[in-house]
Amino acid sequence: MAAESRMRLASLSQRERQVLDGLVADKPNKVIAHDLGISPRTVEIFRARVMRKMGARGIAELTRMSIAARFAGAPRSGSGQR
């Protein structure tokens, strides 16, 4: 799941990733819109695109996918590297 989520995350545009970050941070559309300097309706459009591209059915699934994708490439503790 992590590798597939990572590939899907890589397919997002910069703006879609910014909206995703806001969604994962549990911010309302209006707050995301204000932070990015765009309208709430534009956030709704990007949110729908992100959900479709990531293949998520809801925000909880989207959050899990996002976390899995972002930690998939992180070095694991105890890997012997110092």
C-alpha cells in the first residue's frame, strides 16, 4: 500500500499537495483557501481531484494513504546506520 500511495502522491500537482496537507492537518476548506490565497470553491475542486487521484473514499483513508506514502521512503530506526 505504501509504494502505491507514494506513486499516487507523486502524481499530484504542487497545489494539490498543498490542499492535501491542509486536509491531513484537519483544516476546513475556508482555512485552506485563506492560507493558499484561493477561494473555498477552488479548494473543493482541488479536494475532489486529490481524492480521485489518490483513490481515497474519505478523508480518513486519504490521511492514512498520505502518512504511509510519506513514511515509505524514510529510513527505519534500528537499520544499523549511525
